[in-house]
Amino acid sequence: MSALGSISQSGMQAAQQRLHASAHNVANQQTPGFRRQQVEQQANPQGGVTTQTVRSTDTGVALETEAVEQISASYAYLANLQVLRTQDRMQGTLLDERA
């Protein structure tokens, strides 16, 4: 896999982790003393991102914040998927030209 493919794949995994954490927060919003999960992302020097799920220091869940987080994570996933598909098409075109 190319560097661009690896970068977009790590972005897709980060978006998926963000969506999972947000869904977990919504599912547990009624749990007394629940502290929401949040995903911290950090850029890798070689490209892509690394993520870590951490617990917030505050208790409670704001549904409007979680809705925005889920929409944002979905768009990030789709954007990275589009990069991966474009890279795949470009590679296929290049191979067709050389054949």
C-alpha cells in the first residue's frame, strides 16, 4: 500500500474510533457519574494519525455535542475513503498506461 493509502486508512480508523466513543457516550448518558469518552488524535511525522481514547474529567453527556461529533466523524471517514478510492483509481490508470 502506498503512503497516501496508509495515511487515509489511519484517518478512517481515527474517525471510526471517534464515532464509537461518541456512541458509547450516548448509550451511557443515563448512567450516574458517567464520564464521557473522547478521542485524542496526534499527527504522525511519517503521515497519518494516532489516536487514544481517554475519559473526560467532567461528568455527564451533552447530546448536541455528541450529535455534532458523530456527524464530524462520519464526514472525516468519508473524506478519507474518497482519498483512498481516488488513489486506487489513479494507480489503476497508471498501470493501464504502462501496460
